[in-house]
Amino acid sequence: MEDTELLAKIRDPDSRNYGFNLLVRKYQEKVYWTVRKMVVDHEDANDITQEVFIKVWKNLNKFRADAQLFTWVYRIATNECLNFLNKKKRRFFIPWRDVEGELSEMLDNSPFIEGDDIQKKLHKALLTLPDKQRLVFNMKYFDDMNYKQISDITQTSVGSLKASYHHAVKKIEQFLNSD
């Protein structure tokens, strides 16, 4: 179903709940994996995904449709991820390196994380990146988004995104070549 049809159902009081359920079904998996790539932990990703859709529900009346619905939902998801990671750092008064170590340990021990050693090493390399660089790398590399889409979601200039992606790739290469 197209986003315009979804929005029409959501804006109609008689089909609002049904329309929202369709929206969740359409975007839930994409949102989950976007979140999961940032926070690593399955339980945290589930919680954040639920928070994203709660925010979407509460703010649907504010959606002006000047951007695509997916872009708007994705922006909420990325903001929730960044907020979660920042709260985690502040809540425990721990430096990012310790959070990085904790997430890296989850990669090794979680039953929800699959992949061979190379995939896990790539994910560990991603954990060494600043949050914004990791987000840009995930969107470009894993989600195959173009810079315009990423720019709409992150509200960052295309030039800045290209620089962030370039720096992320260089740091990942260094990490992968360090062993």
C-alpha cells in the first residue's frame, strides 16, 4: 500500500487504527533493523522500536507530508537511537569506550546475533565510530540509501554526509587492517 493511501486511512477517524496498524506492518522490520544496527542488543532494539511507533502515533497529526512518510518515521527512529545511546552514556557516567566494549561483548555472546567472524569484526569496527558516522555508514552501506535520502532523514547537508561516510570508511579500514 502506498503512503498516500496509508495517510488517508490514518486521517479518517473511522479507519485510523487500521491505517496505523498497516503503517506499523509496513515499516516495523525496517525500523527494527535500523535501530538494531545502532544499539546491537535485541531487547533494546525492540524497546526502541516500540517507542518509535508510539511517537509516530502521538505525532501523526503533526506530519505535514512535505517529506515522505518513510523519511519521517526513519528520522524518528534515528533520533530515538541517538537519544538512547546518549542516555546510556550519561546514566552510567561511563565513557563511550566502555559502552563500545559492552556492545562489542554483546556481539560475541548474544544468541540473537548471527554471522561469521568477518561480519562480527565489521560490526565491532562500526562500534568504534562516533554515533553520527555509524548512522550515516549504516544508511549508506547496509540500507543502500542515497545521500539525498540520508540528508532528508538526518537534516544534514549532502557534503557533510559524504565527509562522514568517507571518514567512517577510513576508520573501518584501519580497524579491519589492525589485526
